[in-house]
Amino acid sequence: MKMKRKKLERTPNVLRKAVRCKNIFWGGLFTGMILSLHFPLAIAEQIIPPITALQPAKGPLSEFDQWIDEITKPIVFDKEVKVKIGGQSRYRFEYRDDFNLNDAAYEDDALNLLRNRLNMDVSYLSDSGTAPLHFFAEGQEAHSFAQSNVNKTNAFVNEVDLRQLFVELKTPWKELPLTAKVGRQELFYGDARFVGNGDWTNVARVFDAMKLVYTPNPQIQLDLFASRVVRVEKENWDTTPHNDNFYGIYNSLKLFKEHVWDTFLFIRHNTDSSVAGERTGERGPLKEYTLGNRFKGKKYNFDYGTEYAIQLGSRSHDEIEAWAFHQELGYNSSKLPWTPRIYGEYNHASGDRNPTDGKFQTFDNLFPTNHNKYGFIDFVSLKNINDWMIGTSIKPHPRLFFSTDFHWFVLDAKESAWFNASGAVFRAANANADPQLGEEIDLLGTCKLSEHLNLMLGYSHFFAGLFAKDTGAHDGANFLYVQTILNF
């Protein structure tokens, strides 16, 4: 049983100043740590030899890899049809402490999450060896072994169900290099800030979609799709709401080596007239247009990127005027042992400073993969937020990776809510509160145990800020997790 604490009183002015000093201290400390990392590593080549003890898996793991390769080896029938069986088994233990920022309230701290997938890939082979016709089917089961029903919703549990089922057809004409993909499938574009599969969650995300892909040359790819997101049902077959339609045009241009320029337009049209407007009692449909660009590249030891989006349209009877952008810059010391990398990011998404003026200005994050972008603890999404992040990583061995990230979160508009990674309201708006949400530190380690087996270990801590203190419980939160993934 967890120890109970008395609820803290509202923070007095003196303490509020102390908290602000604490924020400056933490920011300065972590900035100093990261900026000073380069100097000691510059002499590390003479002091720390590279790790060479980890070799490709031998013994039981090597034999296990060989066995997996053997039983999943593609089978070819009459040189025309190739069949491949594959899948994934994932287990994750999560320890969640004070995820409601209230140490005095009971919560289910320990989760055991299990997810299994099995798929079949069937390809028809042409005389040239290409696969103009491709069929894919995948089943999934996801379970949550927890005490609280909060962690047994359809975000955690999905009994045996059909996750993907699509057919892919390529035209035989070189003058018209088109690929059509129809059926239940994943949609994933760019860094998945707006459209992704949300694979960290126990059930993930798929769409019932029709997609056309045009690739006139290796430097250009143009996608057009029409889709509806699939709604997970815990014990019944998953369903597709017919009122929530999602369309997209995504063009990717490889300007030159290791540089890409993307242009996109996403359209979300929810014909359900129950979408709430800003004014009390107003209801109506959603017509939302998200357009923007993404640029990403590498040069010398630097990596950099930017992505922005503008949102227009109408929500109920309100006009939409929202925006978001992302900036990143990193430096990789490839010549030093352990290949250290230092990086920073700034993420911004607009909030609504006047929620009754008929202009909806809180950015809609659409269907993203938010985990690992705005803190691993998943308290934040790209909605009404300013997120400054600095981090560092090392690779002592090709099979090992370690990273440390530090985030500082501030609401864009305290008149709008605080949204978590799923896009749901974490704390309601409060115009009289301080906009500072808090800080987060994320520690992550991964290890490739074998060609098919991977291990992940992580810890995150969230330091509740003044907005939490002004609006209710404000204890710090802890997140510890261990994950294994078997791919075959």
C-alpha cells in the first residue's frame, strides 16, 4: 500500500518564486551538462576503449535466430506465388506512479502489457521477379493484466481481431508507375507528427483506406489516400465510424543525398453534427484542412529538420485558425568512441486565448504517434504547447544505445486545456493559472540481444509545474518500463 500524504496547500508567492528559481536551475544544469559533453569525450579516445565484447549472438540465441529464420523462410509455389509468415510478440512491464499527479489518491501502479501479432504475406511473382500483386493479412491480440479498469480500456485491450487486410496492385507500365493499396492498413507519413500508427500503445492504430502511390523516379513519391480510422473494440470486431473521413495528399521529394522535402495536405471531414462549438449549445460538423511542409537532412556531422502546419476550415459554427511547427538540430561526433550525439528541439502548437470568440485556435494533432516526441511519460501532445528539449545519446556498441532527454513544457494559452499524448484533456483550462506545466527527464536504453529479439529499459520523471499547482494536485510522476520485442 502506498504511503499517503496530506494535500499541499496552494503555493504562496515566496514558494512560487522558489519554484521558478528551481526551473532556471534545472534548465541551466542540464544545458551545462550537455554542452560540456563534447570536451570530455574529445579525450575519451585515449581513456575509454570502444566496447568490443559484444559480438553477434552465439549459443542459444544464435540457434534461436536460426530456428526463427528456418520456420519463417518464404515458400515459393511454381515460381509464381511466394508466401511468407511473420509476426511479433511484445511484452512490456510499466510502473506508473502518480500519473494523476496526486500521491494521496489510489492508482494502479503496475501494468503487464502483452501484444501478439501473426501475419501472412502472399505475393504473385512476374517473369521479371517483381511482385505486381501483393496480399497481406495480420491478426492481433492485446491484453492488459492490471487491477484498475482504467488500464483495461480499448487503449490497452483488443481481443483476437483482424488488424490489417489489404491488397496491393502495381501497374505493369513503366510510363505509369502506379501502386494501388486497398483495405485495412497503416498510414505513416514523415516523422508521424500528424499521421502515424501509434505503435507504442498496446493496440496501435490502423485505417480502412484506399491509397494511390505514384513514383516516376526514385527521387519523387506522391501519395493520395481516402480513409477512415478504425475504432478498437475490446471484445467485438473492430469497427469503422462512417462519419469521420480522412483524406490526404503527401508528396516527398529527395532534393539531394540525405535531404528530403515533403509537402502535404490532410483533410478531416466529420459529418457528425454533434461536434461542439465554442458557444454553449452549438453543434455542427467538422471540416478541417491541415497543410504544410517538412524538411530534414544531414550534412557533415550535423542533422537538422523543420516541420510546420497551418490549420484552416470550420468546427461546428466556428472558424479554424491554428498552427504548429517543429525545429530540431543535432551534432554527431562520429569520430569519437561511443559516437556521442547532442541535440535540441523546439515544438510549438497553438492554443485558443479566447475560447468564446467564434475562432477555434487550438491545433488538432490529427492521428499522430506522439510517444517519444514530447516526453516518454506521454503527458503532452502537439496541442496548445511550447516544448523545449535538449538531449544527448551514445552508442557504446552497434547493439547498445543510451539517451537522456530533458523537456521544459509551457502552455501556449492557459485559457485552453492541457492535452496528453492521446489528445484528451489532462487538466482543464484556467485563465488565472500560471502557464508553466513542468519539466521532464527521460532516460532510455536499448539492446539488440539477437537478430530477432530486442530489449528496452527506460525511466521518466515529471516535475509538476505552476499550472498543476494552480489547478489541483501537483505531485511528481514516475514512469519505469521494461520491454521485450520478438520479431519474426
